Amino acid sequence: MGVLNLTPDSFSDGGRHASLAAALEHAQTMIDEGADIIDIGGESTRPGAAPVPEDEERARVLPVLQALRDAPVPLSIDTSQPALMRAALDLGVAIVNDVRALRRPGALDAVLAGADCGVVLMHMQGEPASMQQLPRYDDVVADVVRWLAQRRDAVVAAGVAPQRIALDPGFGFGKTQGHNRRLLAGLAALLPLGHPILVGLSRKSTLGELTGRPVTQRLAASLAAALVAAANGARIVRAHDVGATRDALAVWQACAGAAPAAAPPAARAAQQ
């Protein structure tokens, strides 16, 4: 899952893809590098981020969705705004990726209206503006598994088919570095819930705390985290560096006995 941030204040690449031309160019680059999904967001949810007005989020996102509606890979909308979910689904978006797990009023109705769309439910303790202020758990792995199971059950009870759901433990969303490490090591505890696991660790501050590297120098740590996540059961890896992540996963898959990932279009062209 390639990350396309359309925000001026995202922690890693804020402002770099804010124009329509830059966004489309980056989306095409990620597709060429082998992204299976493009995840498009117009609101930063980094720690301390302030909410974005709904009309501003729509203005950032909808022109890009419109321009990419014929893209050769599925699009995902990273939003908690029900109206934007509906508008994105009307434009053919395949997945709603909600850091608030469809808890805002109207969000469940929006995905029920898009009856075939995938849904990502993510765990977050608190809200972005305050989530890193002393997050606490009795047992972070057990607590996250329990919360996601309860939220999944509520969403299914509302009418969302279980096969539409993926789960995200929410690395960095109301979690300390220690919480993140334990959650990554214990990721397989989510597997009995029976849904694909999505992980988003790319370039995050927890990797900076572990390595002492600034956000621009966290590629190696991001690749290591992606491989640990995959080895522990993750099936969707949300990444900024698509080509490098696919290469790392291809080596891991080959050595793990799995079928290697197909070469991205650019690589196939070079081989020919």
C-alpha cells in the first residue's frame, strides 16, 4: 500500500505532493514501483495534529481521486469523514481506511452504502492531538486485540460483511516506543481474529527513537520493520518507499518459501 499524503503537515512528506501534478506524478511512481494499492489522505494524523476542516480535506483529496479513477490499481481513501467516504466511493475508491475505525457518526452508514468496498479498522488510543500524552495499557497486545475484536463485532453487527474487513493495530497511535515494539513482536496474536492485518510503520518516530535517525534516514529501519511484520502475519504493508519495500519483501518471501511478488512494471520493462 503506497502512501500518498496530500497534506502540508504530514510527519514525513508534508507538502511534497500537495499540488495535483505532484500527487499524480508520485502516484504513478509508486504504481511503477509495484504498489498494489494507493492510499490517499488529506488530513495529517501525526501526533499533535489538529483536525482539518471537512471542506479543506475534500478540496485536497477529491481532485486527485477524480484524476486517478482509471488507475490500474485499487485506491484507498484515508479519512474519518463520512461525507468524504461517500464522495470517494462514488468515484470508485475500493477501500476506506479509517484511523478512527468508523466511530464517527455516519461513517458506518457511508461504508454500508458502498456495499463492496474494503474497510480498514485501526486501533487508536485517544485522538491525534493528544494520543501520545502518557498512553497506558494493562497488556498492549491483549488490549489491542480485544479492542479490535469488539470493534469488528460492532461493525459486522451493523451489516458490514466480515470478508470486507482488514485490521490495523495502529502503530504510533497512542502508543509508546515500548508499546510499539511489543505490539510488533506479538502481531500474530491478531491472526485468530480472521482478517488481513495491515501495518503502517514506515518512517515513524518509533523507528527514529530506536535508531537515532531523522525521518529522512529511516529507510533501513522501515524495511526491517516491514519484514518483521510480514514474518508475524501482516498481509498489507503501508509504505512510503514502495520499490525498496517490495524488493525486501520479495527476498523474504523467496526465502520463506512463498511465491515471490511479481516484478513491478518498470522492472519488467527493463528485463525486456
